[in-house]
Amino acid sequence: TQTYFLLAAWVAGVFVLGVFPGFIGRAVLGLRGATARCGLTGAIGFALLPLLALAAAFTIVGFPLGLLLGALFVALLYLGKVAVALALGAFLMRWQGPQSFGRAALALLIGLVPIYAAELVPAAGGPLAMLVNLLGLGALLHALTRPTPPPPPPPPVA
């Protein structure tokens, strides 16, 4: 069954890579540059997002907001594993900087394999999965709050 979960995560990750490459790229850069900050942000988000969703769901006006926050939390938690796997795969392949779509999809698959394999280890699988989830959630929350850098100016015309 882990193989199915790995393939599902890879398909979802390839979709996100294709649709939101800048967003995932910012998350991976955040993981590479500030891993501890991503972990702390993920822990805070893991504690607060469900509470905010639940608190909002108790009011009639806030019920749709609570559902939206709950869905956002679940999506970010799932896709956080994609960001961590992409960073891990690029690290294992020793790739730096922006990559083509094919190389990024390969790095994602290479990063997902050790993550899902580690989850099978009896005593350490749960804590490792939690660490991956917290790092990924934090990286995605940082990527959501970081603005997209402006494109470089065009070269001067002679």
C-alpha cells in the first residue's frame, strides 16, 4: 500500500510542479535556507490552523471560512511532503538552482522513496513522518507569505 501512496504523492506533486512551479520553488528554497525556521513555523501552523478552522466553524458566518481553513490545512499538510521530497531529491542528486520540469519530477520521485521507506521503520517512522510534515507545512506557509520576485528587466535595446 505504501507504493500506492508514493505514486499518489508523486502524481500530486508533479501536478503542483506543473501548475505552481514558483510556489514550490520558494518552498524548497525556504527549506534549504532556513530549515529550523520552517520547522518552527510548521509546528505553530500545525497547532493553530486546525484551532482557527474549528473556531470559525462554530459561527454561522464563519462556517464556510472554517471549512476553507480546514481544507487548506489538509492540502498544505499533504503537499508539504512534496516540498520536502523535492528538496531531498535535489540534495541527493546534488542539483542546485532552477531545474527543468523533468529533472524536478525525477528529484521529487527520488526524494519520495526514502521518505516513504522511512515511514515503514517501526519505531522511527511516526516521528520521521511528523518531522517531514512539520518541515513541509512550514515551508509552504513561508512560501505563501513570501512575495514572488519580479521578473528580471529586459536587456537594453541598442
